[in-house]
Amino acid sequence: MGKGYYISKQLAVTAVLLAAVAVITIIALSIVYSKEKAKNELKLNNGTTSPASPTSPPSNEPWDKYRLPDTLSPQYYNVTLWPQLTMDSQGMYIFTGESGVAFTCVRETDLILIHCHKLNLTLFEGWHAKLMGMHNTEAPAIRKTWFQKETQYLVIQLEGTLKPEKVYWLYTEFRGELADDLEGFYRSEYEENGVKKVLAITQMQATSARKAFPCFDEPAMKAIFHITLIHEPGTVALSNSQDIDSENLKMNGHDVIRTRFEPTKRMSTYLVAFIVCEFTYTSKQKDNKDVMVRIWARKNAIEEGQGDYALNITQPILEFFEKYYNASYPLSKSDQIALPDFNAGAMENWGLVTYRETALLFDPQTSANGNKQRIATVVAHELAHMWFGNLVTLKWWNDLWLNEGFASYVEYLGADYAEPTWNMKDQIILYDIYRAFAVDSLVSSHPLSCKEEEVNTPAEISQMFNTISYSKGAAVLRMLSQFLTETVFAKGLSTYLNQFAFGSSTYSDLWDHLQNAADKTPHLKLPHRVHDIMNRWILQMGFPVITIDTQTGNVSQKHFLLEPNSVVERSSEFNYEWFIPIKWMKSGVEQEQLWLLQKSAMHKPLKPGKEEWVLANLNVSGYYRVNYDIENWKRLLDQLTTNHQKIPVINRAQILDDAFTLARASIINVTLALRMTKYLSMEREYIPWEAALRSLSSLYEVFDRNEVYGPMQAYLRKQVKPLFDHFTSVTANWTTVPAGHTDQFTQIIALSLACSTGVQECSDLTKGWFRQWMQDPEHNRIHPNLRSTVYCNAIAAGGVEEWDFCWKMFKKVTIAAEAVKLRSALSCTKQPWLLNRFLEYTLDPEKIRKQDATSVIGSIASNVVGQPLAWDFVRARWEYLFKVYGTGSFSFSRLISDVTARFCTPFELHQLKQFQKDNADVGFGSASQALQQAIEKTTARIKWLAENKEQVLKWFISETA
Ligand SMILES: *[C@@H]1O[C@H](CO)[C@@H](O)[C@H](O)[C@H]1NC(C)=O
Ligand SMILES: *[C@@H]1O[C@H](CO)[C@@H](O)[C@H](O)[C@H]1NC(C)=O
Ligand SMILES: *[C@@H]1O[C@H](CO)[C@@H](O)[C@H](O)[C@H]1NC(C)=O
Ligand SMILES: *[C@@H]1O[C@H](CO)[C@@H](O)[C@H](O)[C@H]1NC(C)=O
Ligand SMILES: [Zn+2]
């Protein structure tokens, strides 16, 4: 999905530091389906009950297989839908529709399987569908039809056979429920000027188009769609293509409008979209040959100018990708729409991209620059899919990583083009590469790519939308483009898109094209073919840590595991060895790139002179970690403390992140990692501070409930004070914000870390600002950038009065980004009863929207006081939570990792295992993997804590004495 089904890559300087120093929320990525009870179960057709009942073991019948047979190939669909935005007499919202599909028979068959889920076919009693031959072909009669519920087919058996190369027309009429289940064709509600409004929208990816109309619902089954929408006067209808005409007419006694749309390009069912709403838009078209770009949203939001920022950047981003892919935008228009109720962060429907409001709307009055950055990256991500993913589509969901990893990589390039001063390209380190490292260093990780046969059911498909696919995908593609060079990478990409336009491909097709481009580039020397290099990164899980011994020039590699004693059960045909490109520098001077192609090798240049240091993985262009002999570590440490600017910014972050992670895995001593943080008192750049903060957060996770906490706070207070003072002076005593984009992020870090470590000036500031606002609620003078931090600190320091004020503001606010800040601040209170009351609110959709419930529970858990309460809450209500959120992926599995983030005692491990046992019958759905990871991480933490606690305590005490 766009940054897909629900995206939420949090720049949360992890909540742990301060209850929730939810600093800047950048894209989050996760999937939730909130499932209503299946109200509209389909009845099987009378007399023709399913030959195999859904619970019986899969038979060999074609209708028991999840994949369509290769007998039929769709050409085009004619779909007319009428969503009804008022409740019917039975208290249901419904839509009705009719749909025809023209398909070619590829192999002779007497069977038609077409996906159809939760639709009541209403054509006429018993038959469900009409079949005709086209172009004078005669169609065989229908023998019988039924629904195969498990595999979600309408099965049509024929008296005779369909003949190869002949074209047939299958026609159906149907009714479906317009539920608020956030998938397929569904409804969303919001209030405008005190009036409840209902809109009808779609989310088809991955397997929900079949809930809107019967279709061959696989990505490679591309077809052309002629869409018509029937809607009430006063509403607009949107779809992938431009509308051709609108006609007023009467249907069943209603006045309605019928809007027809141009036929689409050949495309996949999962990218189809249609919307009926009362929104309006803002648009800009310089001249007629420009693509028409429109940003749609609630009327109030558009009138307040909240769509302007997205509109401003869309044209430049489209321009960038046209140049980058060397292919013009494939469609005649680009609509982007912000939806009040949307589980995905965004979805790249071709020509009609849907977004959560926070991912598209920017309010200059209240939005932080972090919100702006999120918009730029999500828009760039979705627009990148217009070519990669939509024009050329991966044949099957097992290759989802390539689609999503690619978009997650180039989103930084697109955003960088639109906002050249933001330093976007470097930030991929923070939001994708570190995230990928974190999950990929566990034995419970999995390879990027899996075999086509391993991904069949909708649940298996939905599991593909995970951090590995998005973030590791981005990391390895970035590495590939860096060792090929951007130019060669873009060349290969362009010929690939050309060859497969309007069709589908596999990852190996892309490797072919990149190899071709590489072969045509005389100076480019690769040690192996692209296939051979890349397959090691995509077919085996994990990544290496390389160790450079500068005493000898030896460099070796090893599969990096966070828990060194864990046993890797998954075998790899490559024995967990990689072909590793090593960009490096010697004492500040970049050297020629090396390749490590074996387990271990001598590279004489890696043995520098006496005073020189070696730094490998320059700009973290490779997906691996680096360790050195102790002498070299010490020289790097010296360089950091004497003149840190001689080491590139990204690598300062990397040294910290590698050192802490290696210490965490007991590869280096934890005090060595801690010593790296001493130079922070001089650091003013965002990326290293953010990296440091994340490493320190994981220390807080294990130390914020024991005696290390005090000395650790004292040390960090000392380290952050200069940064805090720096911003006090550059912002004229916190009355302005710094000019630089990332400096504004650093300012937030200064404030939140100073407050959370108890710098008195900081808490005076934040309390004062909040008090001012409470006294004059109509005028919030707190700078948007600082709001998350200020709210959180004020709520943490305050009591019920502050909390209730914040809640009142949360319920009143109409700007989604502001609502998120208020909502996460509510979880910062230190009062258990307030936290428990807030937890209860998550069960009531009137108080907390379903799409936000798991994230509220998660942020309560990140508060040291709230963590045990959230854990109890989740355990007590597992059955309910599972039922409502269990089939989605991201946010649900995050719930588990959030509530278990601090687990580090044998007793907690025991509880976790007990929880697993107790709920074996309910299940864990998309959180199963997260649960496994939680057990693995807890086990590792227990051991690590036992070995390191004393040293850490001593070190902090000695540094603050
Ligand atoms: C339902 O099935 C029964 C038994 O096969 C048959 O007698 C009856 O006519 C069927 N009814 C309809 C509406 O198809
Ligand atoms: C499908 O719709 C198109 C466009 O409205 C129309 O030209 C075509 O005849 C329709 N096909 C069938 C089989 O009804
Ligand atoms: C579909 O049919 C079932 C069974 O008759 C019924 O309960 C359900 O309400 C119907 N759904 C719609 C949307 O009409
Ligand atoms: C959009 O662009 C216009 C014209 O360049 C500019 O005046 C305006 O401030 C921009 N809006 C936002 C929200 O960036
Ligand atoms: Zn995407």
C-alpha cells in the first residue's frame, strides 16, 4: 500500500525518554483493519452448497486453491455502483451495483472462478450471474453456481466449455454493506459545522476489491475499468480517471446524479478507487499540457488552506519522478484526498491517492515542521508508486518488498527535490535503516523475498506489509543504487519500466535491467552479477557485522544477532555470508571502495599509519554494522572529542548507533559505547542527536525502574545542558524558532531531553506556556513545533485539571495533526487513575476512534507509570482486541512490542509466556511475530542486564561525580 495500509513511522524519540516525548510524528507504517462483526455473511446458494465446507482440509479442487487458475484473462470491466449515504430501514448502510467483465479464455475450461466477498448477488434467484459470448461467440449455459467462502470465490460451473481466444461477458448485480470496516467499499463519518456527514470510500489493497464488485482480484490480472457512480445531488464522485459526464436522473424515486468516468489504463484491481463525498478541492494548473493536480478534503480544511502545502509540492515531485524514471506521468490527472477515517497512512490508488488527514493536510497555524516533512515524504512515496507499482506491477504479493522498499527509498529523493534544504536524503538512516536493523537482528526475522507459493491467503498477504518489506527493502535498494551509482540505477529502472509498462514483472526482471545498464557503463566494475550480489541480501534474513582489524588489515564478516547466543533455525543457501561493498575513509579522506566477498580477507589499505583512523560504511550506504579493533575505536573516540566535524554527520550517528548496538549484543564493552556520548555536549546536528537519543532510550527501557536511573539522568542532564543553552540563545530565549529545518528538530530534542532529565529552566518554560494557554484557551501561543513536548511535559507535571483541559481541547480540535499531539500528551500523566481511565476510553469509539485505539494503548505503555497498567489492560481484554484489530498487521503487532518494551526480568518473561499459553486458543493473528520477538528480546535483556548493570551504574556515577 501506499506507505500503505496504515503508515506510522514515528520519529517518536521514543516515548520512553519522557513519558512520551512524541517529538515529531513522521510516517508511521502499519495496518489495521478494524473488523466489525461480519454482519453480512453470505448465504450459500440453496441446493448447491459448497462441495467442501470451509473448515474441511483443502481439496485439490480449483475452488479450494487461493490462486486463480490460468484459464481466463480479464480485458475490461463495466462497473456501476450506488453507495447510499443514509441508513436504510434495517439500520444498515448499503451500496448496490452491477458489474460486467469481458474476459478472454486462455485455456479451454468449463469453470469460471471470480473473486467475490461479502456481496449478495441479486440478479435472480439461484444463478447469480449471466454469461454471454462476445463478438458472435456462443456461451455455454451455467450448470450451477455457489460461493466458496474460504477462498472468496463465486464459482460458476458450465454445461459446456469456454473456447480459447474467445471473449465472454460475465454480468452480475449485487448489494453490499457500506460498513465502517475500513476495507473494500466502506463508509466514513465526520462532523462539519455540527452536522454529521457520511462519505463512501475504498481501500482495495490487498484483497478487498472483491468486496466492492466481483473481479479477478490478483495484481497480475490487469484490465481496463469503466466506472460509473450514482450519487446524491450535492455530493461529488471521484475515481481513478477523469469524469466524462454527469447526468441528473431518477432512480427508484430518488433524484440522483450519474457520473461516468473515462476508461482507465490497464491496471490491477487493488489500485481501483472510488469515492462519493461532499469534499471540495484546491488545484493548480500552470498550462494545459500540465497534469491536472487537485487536493481534496473537507470543505473547512480546504477553505483554511490546509491543502496548499500538498498542492505546492505535488507538481515538483511529479516532475522529479518524470525525470528520474525518464517516463512521463502515465495519467491525465492526479487527485489526492485526505480522509477523516483511514487506516492506512496512504494508499497509492492510481490517479486517486487516499491519505490520512495528517499525511496530507498542513495547517500553517498549528502544524509543526515535522508534520510538513511527513506530508512531503508520504506524498513522494505515493507518487513514486504511480510508475513503480502501478504502471509496472509486481506479479504477486511475495514481491511486495520490492514495490514498497523501492517507494520507501525514492520517497527521500522526491521529497529532497521538493525541499532541497531539508537534508532529506540523510534522514533515511533514522526512519528506515535503523528500523530495519532493529527487527532484522533477531532470529525471528525473515528474508525480504519469499517464494510465490508461500504467500496465498489474504492473511499471508497482509503479513507482507511489514518493516522488513518497507524499511529493509529501502535499505538494500539504496545500497544497490549507491554501488551501481545513481545514474546506472536510474537507467536500468527506466528500461525496466518501459519494457513492463501496463504489465507485471518479478524482482529478477529488475536485476536484469540493472545488469544491462551496468554492462553498458565502462568504468563500473562489479565483482559479481547484480543477481548474485543482491540475492544474498534478499534471500537470506539478517545482515552482517564486519570487523576491521586495523592492526593487520584483516576484515571479516559475521551474521549480526542482537542476542549472540540465539540459535538461527532458518538455514540459508549462502550460509549467512554476503557480498559487501565497503565505502570507507582514512582520517577524514575518502578511499577507494572495497568489496568483502568472503568470510574474511586481508585488505592492506585497511592498516593505516600510527595516528590514523579508519571509518567504514561511509554515509551508511551499506546495510551492515561495523566493529573495529579497540585501538581504532579509541582513535575514533579521540577524533570525536577533539574535532567531531572531521567525521561526516551520518557517520557520527552511525558510530553511536553501531557502538550501542554492538554493546547490546555483548560484542564490545558497554562503557566504550557510553564514552562515545561524551562528545554530545559539543554536537549541534540533528541526526547524531536523534541517533543518540534512540540508543539512550533503549538504555532507559532497562534502567528507568532501578538504581541506574538517577545517575543516568544526572549525566544526560549535563550532556544536554549546552544544547539547551545553545537554543536558548539562538531563539532569543525561546521566542523564535531556528531557521534550519533540521535545526528545528534539534531544538525539540533539546527541549524534550532537558525537560525529561530535569533541567529546571525547561520545566519552568513548558509549565508556563501551558498555563498561559489554559488561561486563554482560544489563543494557543505555543509554537507548533514544540507543542508535543510542551503538552506532554505539562500533563506529566500536572494533575486532573491539566488532563481534563487537554482532553477537552482534543475533543474540540478539527485539525488532525493537532489532535495527534494532544492525544499522545494525554498518555504522559503520572497518575495511574487517569491512565486507567484513558485506557478504558480506547474501548469506546465515541471517545477514541477505532483507528487510534492501539496507538493510544501503546503510548500509555511507553510511560513508565502506564506500562504495567497497559500490560494488564491488554491481557484482560485480549479477546476483544484480537477480534477488533487482530487481522491487520502493523499497529496491532506494535501494540505487543510497545507494552513489552521494558520487559527485562525473569518474572516478566514468565508472564509473557503465560500470556502466550493462555491465549493460544484466541490466537495472536498479525501479532504472532511480534510476540515471538518480544520473548526473544526479553530473554536477551535479562541476560544483558545481569552482565552490564554494575558497569553502567559505575560509569554514570564516575561521570557525574
Ligand atoms: C432449494 O433446494 C431445494 C432442494 O434441493 C429445492 O427443492 C428448492 O427448489 C431450492 N430452492 C430454490 C429457491 O432454489
Ligand atoms: C462497457 O462500457 C463501455 C463504456 O460505457 C461501453 O462502450 C461498452 O459497450 C460496455 N460494454 C458492454 C459489454 O456493455
Ligand atoms: C445479504 O444477505 C444476508 C442474508 O440474506 C442478509 O443478512 C444481509 O443483510 C444481506 N446484505 C445486504 C447488504 O443486503
Ligand atoms: C505554497 O506556495 C505559495 C506560492 O509559492 C506560497 O505563497 C505559499 O506560502 C505556499 N504554501 C505553503 C503552505 O507552503
Ligand atoms: Zn507504498
